Amino acid sequence: MTAPTSSIDATLAELVEEFDLLGDWEGRIEYVIDLGRGLPPLPEAARVEANKVPGCAAQVWLTSERAGDRLTFHADSDSALSKGNVALLLKLYSDRTPAEILAFDARAALDRLGLPSALTRQRANGLNSMVGRIREEAARAA
């Protein structure tokens, strides 16, 4: 993958605009699920316990690779909504430098999208666990 053409904040602004256009939460959740459908499947070899994100309602696997100064993330889930949530996060975080990832306030970003309030507590906790795992990968790579 190549470096994103816009900053992480610009990508967030685009997502906020898209979410605003969708209006109600039913449309927004469907949009998130559609994002997940666009994720390429992870190879079976990557679906191992070490790549699982703990704390998620569903099984979520996340891997990262470093290319130069950037991290690229790959993920999958056995749940359409969890897969969509992780796809949304990859849209924000993948192909960024560790410093960009660590400097970005994910909690504020997700609140700006209104996503945690649209999810059950367990799914919101899973979303936070996914962010935590991405930040751990970035901290290790920094």
C-alpha cells in the first residue's frame, strides 16, 4: 500500500461528513458493515491466537507490517459489525507512521463520529480494544 494522500485528521473529517450525510444510525451502521465487506480476508495462517484482539464481542484478528516508516494493518472478524468497525479503524490508521498513530486521539475521533453511543457496551469495549491493539503495535514500532 502507499501512503495516504490525506492526513489522519482529514480522513476523519471525510468520515464525519459521510456519517452526517447518512443521517440515522441504521444507515450509519449499514455503512460501517459495508466498509467491512471491503476488507480483504486474512489468510488462515494469520487467524491465530496471537493475532486475536482480546475484549471483543466477536473474534477479531489484527496484523501489522512495517514498510519503511509506515505501518500497514490487516484485519478480519467473524462478525459483520466488528469487521466493519475494524475496517473503519484501518481507514484511519493504516499506512501511517507510528508517531501519527500515537498522536491521534481515537477516543475523541470515535466520539465525533458518534460510534460508541450507537453500539452496545460490549461492542464499544471491543472497538476500544481494537484501538488499543493498533496503538500497541505503533508503540512497539516507534
